[in-house]
Amino acid sequence: MIYQLSLQTTGLAVGLLLVLSHALGLLKPSASIHFARAFPRSRIAGTVLLLLAAVWSFLLVTDIDLGEFSRLRSLMLFGIVVGAVLSWLYVEEFLAVRALGMLLLLASEPLLESCALRPEESRLLLVSLAYAWVIAGLFFVGMPYLLRDAVKILTAKKQIWLLAALGGLLYGAVLMIAALIWW
């Protein structure tokens, strides 16, 4: 409960993120396909995403109410730092995918938090996306080769890539419209 984001703010931010990222896939398909194919084994992307996940986790544990586990806060903070360093040193295979999975798991919480106890049924657009991120995050951390296989399927033909990018762009646009009209 450390995030104080309104449903409208969250919907606009996530919608804008989806629109911009998928518009890039539509406008520059060759470059984005090349990036997508190289991403799973990219050490640079893995390092950046792992650093983001570690910092986010560190800040989260610093601020969150741990209840009866509050006495273990410093141990958890130490564990986050050590875990991130050891992951960077020894988990070379698909580090970018695993770190992306961590970020998806972390990012789903603010989405769900902003939707909590809201009566609008349209909030389910954001809730569905958050749970899709949770499922994808769990699979990316545990079985990162699945992203590589999905990228292989999505990039097999340019038309498939463009349809996927269009779908993401439309979903982002729908989220932004819902945020402006109903939330």
C-alpha cells in the first residue's frame, strides 16, 4: 500500500506506455524485430533491467509495512543486494528475460492497487493486464526460454509482428480512452 496512484493516472500511464512501445514496433518493424530477437540473451539489457528490479525491490522493502517481519528488514535489504549481484555474476543465461519477469511482477502491484475497491467494471481492463503480467513474469523468471520461443513465433513473418504491435497499440489506446472517460 505504498503507491498512491489513482486509477486514471495508472490507466493513462500504462496506456501511453503500450501505445508508444507498440507504435515503435509498427513504425520501425525491422529495428524492433532485430531488438526483440537479440533481447533474451542481451547482457546489457539484463544488467539494466536487473538493476531496475533490484532498486525497485530495495525501495519497496524499505517503505513497506512488513508487520511481524519488520525485524528482518535489514536482512531482506541485504538479501536483495546480494541476490542481485549473484544473479548478475552467475545467471548469464537469459538474464534479460528473468529481470523482465521480475519487473513485470513488481509492476503488476501498482496496477492492482489502483483498481482496488473501484466500482467501475472497465477497471478490469487494467486488472486483466496486471494478471497477464503476473503470469508472464512467473514464466519469464522460471522458464525464460519461453520468451525466446514467443519472439521466434512473432518475428517469423513481418505480418504477425505488425498484427501483434497493432493489438498492443489498440489495447493501450482503449486503456487511455477508458481512463479519460470513465475513471
